[in-house]
Amino acid sequence: MKIALIAHDKKKANLVQFTLAYKPIFQKHQLFATGTTGKQIMEATGLDVHRFQSGPLGGDQQIGAMIAANDMDVVIFFRDPLTPQPHEPDISALIRLSDVYEIPLATNMATAELIIHALEHNELEWRGVVRERQNLDQGSS
């Protein structure tokens, strides 16, 4: 599965600790992250993470493009709801795309843990079926 990892500045340490705690699960999947978040995760865990631009410089949009292409399976986005973000429209667009394309999205640690346990028990394999169906639909267009 392809998993996007994103965190606002005040939540980066939480996401790093989360990935460290669930490293055995994360290492079985392809990881993608926005710039600084990805760097911190790689340094702390040794996990291989494809890094995009930082969120304000377009990283959220790069992940959004993967979602729109049905090429992302899970988004874990530790948001800071108490601090105004200069790129809030990009964040809203990413959340909207996750809803449109039925991508499991966690915006806090509690929901992220549910998703991680689902991954551990192969309960998100339906994403592969959705991706395959879309590829077939695109081939017949």
C-alpha cells in the first residue's frame, strides 16, 4: 500500500514517534511524505520515504495529484487545528480529494492507530480492487 505521511510543524514530533512505534508495519509499505516531515521520519526510523516538497511549497498538492490518479491508498495527516496555516486551501483540497476518491484519511493519532491496525490485518486490501477497477475503466475509455 502507498501511504502519505504529513504533519504540521507542531505535530511533526508526534508523527515521527508514531512511525517509530509502528515501524514494523510501515516498513511493509511504500511511504510518501512532504519535505521536512519525510526527512525527520527517515532520520528517526531509517524507513525509506519518498519526499515531496514541503506542504506550503506544493507537497500537499503533489500528494493530492497521486490521490486524484488513484495512486495513494492511505493518508495520515497529523493536523494542528489550533494554528492558522498559510496553505489552508491546499489542506482543504487534500482532505476533499481523500473524500472524493474514498482514501482512508487520519487527521489525528487515534484515527491513525485504527488505520494502522487495519493495515496490519490486511483490512484495506479493497484499495487494490478499487485501483484495479479504475485502471480497467481507463483502459476501456
